[in-house]
Amino acid sequence: MPHLLAKLHNVPLETIKEVLEKDKLFHASQGMHLENIWQNADAKNEVQFLFKIDNIDETKKLINQLHSDALANDPNANLPEMTYLK
């Protein structure tokens, strides 16, 4: 099953946990299932989180649209770096 690894900087781990919990139902409805969240031990300002995803292409479309919308609202939005894994 494919996965999506997201890396985000300059956001506290607890904040990311709250956001992901709030968005849990939306993510699940889009075929994204949170598996884990980590704080980088060597870079305290970096958090990584892993989703099991149903479909890489559909998830890429969704993420690209969400990120485009976020950047349209705030060109300096702090967005995660996404890595899609087979």
C-alpha cells in the first residue's frame, strides 16, 4: 500500500497533532489514514508524519489543490514537503 510522508518545519509537534486530529475525518474520506507522527530528534523545529494512502495519483491531486488554495490565500504559507512512497 502506498504512503505519504510529510515534513513540516517551524510548527510545534502538539500543534500538528491537534490539526491532524481535527482533520482526521476529512483525511479518511480522501483515502488518507494517519499512521504516525514524529519529532526530528536532531532538528527540534521539524515534524514528520506518515499517512497510508489509497491512491497516490488521487492524493497528489488533492494535496496540490489544497496547497495551491493555501498559497493563494497566503503566499508565505508554511506547507509540508510531501514524499510519496510505493
